[in-house]
Amino acid sequence: MSLALGWLVGVIDVAQFLPHARHTIDKRHDAQAMSGLSVWTWTIATVQGVAWIVYGAANGLMPILLPNLVITPVCAAILALRLASGRRSEPPDPSAQERNPSGR
């Protein structure tokens, strides 16, 4: 029973990331949409996934290891796309105009 539950939770865990990953890939060129993604959240999710992979591998727990082998690269990809979108198009600093109204 607990093994079946572990696999069920693993499948649900993977499934919860897929819609967000798809949306992120679809919107990867939209800097405004990408700015809504938290860098900290996806950093933590990626680190957490790595920790679960290590834990699952160390303890031979396939229902923990295998889903996280799928989830962690997805989290890392979302993080990478978010970071890349920030480099491509930094939002304008509204206070810059206030400091220098002439635009020079």
C-alpha cells in the first residue's frame, strides 16, 4: 500500500510542474510575463529537487528518486529561462527619470 501511494504521489508531483513549465516555455520571450516568476522560488525548488534526488538515491527510494529526476531539470529550466529573460530585457527604472528629468 505505501509503495503504491509513494508512486502515486510521485506522479502527482511531476504533474503539478508540467502546466507551469509549458506556460513558461510558451511565454519565454515575454519579459513582462517572465518577470512574474520568482527567482528565489525556482532556485529553492531546484535545490530541493537535488536534495530529494540525493536522499532517494542514498536510501534506495525509487518513488522519491525517479520523479525528482524529472522535476529537478524542469525547475532548473524554468529558473534558467527566468534568469535569461531578466538579462534580455531589464525593466526601466522609473526613478531614473525623476533623478534626471532631462534624460541625460
